[in-house]
Amino acid sequence: MRSLTEAMLYPGVGLLENCQLSVGRGTGTPFVLIGASYIDDLRLAEAMNAERLPGVRFVPVRFTPSANIFSNQPCALEIARAMNIRRGGQRGF
């Protein structure tokens, strides 16, 4: 894991690897990105942000993974950014 955010997201996002989704492997930020060539990133980000999950925000982005499913195919959505992380405890997740 390259960052605390990736380590925090891995247990949940990693479960999606058996679905028809890219979890960002083959990018500089695995497990922070999730997507597929068929996802409308703008609509999905809007719907997910409407849920107002504490400590998480969804950002529409485009990425092209170089590994795993959807390798070399455009995908979209930065699934989560952990916010309000404090040493000695987590807030939000």
C-alpha cells in the first residue's frame, strides 16, 4: 500500500475485484479509483455524494488502468477520499 487512504479502502474496495469493475490496479492510486468503461462517472458521483456518507466524497475522474480488468480501457470515478483522519483514530470510515 502506498498510502493510508489506500490501506483504509482496500478491505472494502478489494471485494469489488470479482465484479466487472476496475479497482484502480495499474494506476498510481489503486483502491482509491473504481470504475468501468460503462459507468457514467458524473451521475454516479452525484448519486453517491447525495448519500452524505461521513468522511467520504466521490469525485468524477477518468483513468485508464494498465492492469487487471479493463486494462488499457478508459474508466471513471475516484470513489473515495478519506477526510478528517486523525492520528490515533479514524473519523468517517
